Amino acid sequence: MERKEFGLKLAKDAGNLLLKYFKKDNVETEKGRRDLVTEIDYNSEKLIMDSIKKEFPDDAIVSEETEGKEGISGYRWIIDPLDGTVNFSRGLSHFNVSIGVGKENEMQYAFVYVPISDELFSAEKGKGAFLNGEKIKVSSEENLEKFLVSYGASNHKDSEMIELGVNSVRKILSNCRAIRMRGSAMLDFCHLASGLFDGFIRIESKEWETPTGILLIEEAGGMVTDFDGNEWTAGAKNLLASNGKKHNELVEVMKNS
């Protein structure tokens, strides 16, 4: 089976596993001061990793919950077995499974399955972004004052990140129509790619979600940088994504947040 076909199926399989346990008792384990992980995080991760190891044993894997594995094929799978863990644990429907595939240092595929709505977002390098097989694109909004912007953060853990988040929200609210906070970074990436949002800001973006989301947005016609307009890298403290229509203006808004 090709990696594209395999990734699409695997995202749905893991998402259906999540749905099976949604709103049922599951064990919560603290990862840190404000982080938690549920038993289903580990179960979903095990399903995904075991499947990849069996089908593509020479591929590397990067995952949120464990150290993953090294590989020799040049391919690397980037997985978040449950994006929106807090939402899931509280019975909120904003959660998903995200899987990305890169070759060498370039992302090739993105797969994000939202089991509640049975929505499968995907992207392929150079071929576009899709929702349930239909091509999607970013919004056409060009008036920054009408931008609807989503906000995400990886659980503020120190005063610097708290201050960065507060300043970011203040700047968006002063220059754009409104802001939304939903607790699922990958859904924010997907909904920017499909035109529901016009912009997205993320504090403390993570390796196991961001490259997948960036491929979705860029293949849908959008742009992604850090707050200073530089190319996003794994060490960046922040991320700024948009439909590309007023990205430079958004950068000027967010600089020095």
C-alpha cells in the first residue's frame, strides 16, 4: 500500500477508535503542571505506531506521547494521536487525529481526521489540499478589519508565554474582527485551509503538529511564518498563518508581541 492511501486509512482508523471512547470514562494522567494525557491518547498512538512499523518498518516516527523511532528510509511520520486532549476529556467535540509524512526535510502528505463530523482533511505536496476528497482553499478576505482569527497555545507554562499570549490577543482584537479559541491547533489549521478562518496565531507551536498544519495551509494557498515574518522553524516560539491576502500587514500587527 502506498503511503498516501495508508495514511488516509490510518487517520480514520485512529479517529474511529477515539470516537468509541468519547464521553466514556478514561484515565487521566498528568504530564506536567497543566498538561494531561488520557489512556486513549496512548491507545490511539499504539494503533498508529504499530501500523506504521508493520507496513513501513524502515520509516522514522515522531509522536507527542513517546520518543517515536528512528528510520533509514528517509521518510518520517509525524503523529498526534489525539489533538485536543483537554476537550476530549471534558466531552467537547473539538478533537482529531493528525498524521503527517515527510521525506528527508520536506513534508509530502498531511492527514487530519475529525471523527465527530466525519471530516478527513488531507494535503499532498504540489497537488493541493482537500476535505473528503474535494479541493479546498483559503478565504478570499482582503480586509484585515474583517479577519476572523483563531488562537491556540500549548498550555502557557511561564510568565513569558503568558505575556506573549496576552499581547497577541490584544493586538488581534485591536486590528481584526474577532478571535476564537477552541483548544485544537490542527482544527485551526484545517479551518484556515478551508476558508472558515482568515488567520491563525499559535503560541509555542510543536513539532508533532505544526509541519502537518503548514502543509495543509500552504497547499490551500495560504502563508505561514513566525510573528516577525520569518520562515517557521521548529525552534520558533510562535506561528502566524493567514490566507496570504494581508500577511505582511498581520506581521506588522504581531511584531514585538
